[in-house]
Amino acid sequence: MTVGPKIINEQSRAAMKEALDRIQSGEFAKEFVLEGKVNSPVLKAMERREHEHEIEVVGRELRAMMPWLKPG
């Protein structure tokens, strides 16, 4: 109960309000559609960064050591 106010502060509220404003104005939808029309370069870059993130690399290495996770 005491952690929430430390995490969701005025700065995060302002960021969420800005995101909501972009959604309600249609700006987000326009950006989303345009991203799809040009083969999703921003999304692909985000996915690539996430795939290469240390926690993902370590996770793949750990799962490779767990034969019971492998199909068949």
C-alpha cells in the first residue's frame, strides 16, 4: 500500500495523461497505421533490442540447460 505512491508519482501521471491525450486525439492511431505501412521499423528495432537484452540472453541459456522444457 505504501509503494504505489512512490512509483506512480506526478511525473508518471503526467506521462499517462499525455499517452491518453495522444490516443484520444487519434495521433497514436495515425502513428500505428503509418508504422505498419512502412514495414514496422520501430517495432522491429524494439523487438531486436529486447531479444538482445541480457535477461533474454541469460534466459535462453538457462532454458537450454533444462531438457524437460524441450518438446518431444
